[in-house]
Amino acid sequence: SFLFMRIGVPEFGPLALTALRVGLATLCLLPLVLWQGQLAAMRSHWKPIAVVGLFNSALPFVLFGVAALAINAGLASIFNATAPLWGALIAWLWLRDKLSASRIVGLAVGFIGVAFLAWDKASLHSGAHGVSTVLAIAACLLAALSYGFAANYAKRRLAGVPPLAVAAGSQAAATVVLLWPALWFMPSVMPGATAWSSVVVLAVLCTAVAYLMYFRLIAHVGAPRAITVTYLIPVFAVLWGALWLHEEITLSMAAGCAVILCGTALASGLVTLPLRWRAAA
């Protein structure tokens, strides 16, 4: 998704691209909802589903679109990998999930990695599209925070709701939220075929199919484990960015990514510290 956002956003703009993305994803998912007879479930839970649509699609997609105007796909995906950190922090503050010593250390390590990478890459100088790297990094972190909130909210308010109903309903809600702003900020010049192709792939594969699988994961293994899919994203985003967009992979990116992923692995409970280290912590 970060690759295709990087390709499509300069021509469409963040709002128009996101509205088209969620709108086309809705058109893909609604026939499945009707076929599976899940429209009633979607309608009866429309309020929490709409909240998920706002915080798990509309807001983060636009924010990552803004970031794509100033930083490369690989770097944005690394900041996206902080979503489990925010998810663990929100679960502790809101849902009263207990934090073990390993998870506390993981939060600290992860945010140290974020601070290191942000300090290395941040600049107040605006690029060709008028967005500075400071703004882009802030947008990425706010988007990851939004993902962390949405995962916990879905766990709390949508337990037992069919994943297909949540996926389709959330995209429909995101479409409604973004429709008017997107019409206001539609590009004055018709985007090219490559940008349109990026929107279609974003909508069908990176949103409709991906979110259906994601909400199935939340339903079957829980939000903390489901959100760990973000561990895989930087690897592929950096790879695709290097191969297709010739983006540079720097040593600081690799180091920052490693620290963040180590922190998120600990914070989400995927790995734990040895007993003697936990006692010291």
C-alpha cells in the first residue's frame, strides 16, 4: 500500500486518493455482505463500525497520503510499525491490560527507536509538494496511533460481529466521511493511467481483501496479535520502494527499523525478556 500511495498521491492528492480507495473497496465488499446475508449485522452495529471506519481507514489513510508527499514508502512503513506500541499503550490506559516488565521495556525501546529515526530524518524544509519531513513523520505517527486505537476499540465494541460486516461497513463509513472533502480537493488535472492503476490496486488488494483478512484475525486471535502484521510491512515496503521507485535504503533506516521492531515485539508480548532481565527491569 505504501508503494501505491507514493505513486498515486502526487497526482490525486491525499483526500481524493483515499476517498477513491475506500469507495472502490466498499463496492467490492458490499456484494459479499449481501451474498453472505450480513447486512443486518452491519446495520445493527453501524455506530461502532463507523468509528472503526474513521480511525482505521479514513484518518490514517489520509495521513499516510500526506506523508507520501515528503518521505519515501520505506520510511513511512517503518513509522507505521509503531502501531502495536500505541495499541499496547492504549490497551493499558483504556482497557486496563496489565503490562509485564518485558512489555514496559518494549515500549521504551520502541519509542527510543522512533525518536532516533525521527531526529535523523526530520527537517523543517518543505519539499516539492509543500510538506516538510517533520509534518510527514508526525502524520505517520498519528496514523499509527489511530490504528492502535481502532484495534482496541474493535476488540471492545465489535466482538462477535462478522468480520465481513466490519470490513465493508468501515469502508462505507470512511467513504461517507471523505466524500465531500474529496470533491472539494479533486485534482484540477486528470491523473494518468499509472496513478489510476495504483488507486484500483489500493482499493481491491490493499483495502478490501486486506481488511477482510485483518478483521478475521482480530476476531480469531485478538487485537494485540492481529496488529503484529505490521512487523511484515517495513520489509516489503522498503523492498518494493527500492525495486520500483529506486528509493535509498540508509543505515539509519535499517537501525531505526530494527530498534522499533524489537520494541514492538516486546511491547505486544510476541517475545519476552529472559527471567533475569525481567527481574532487573
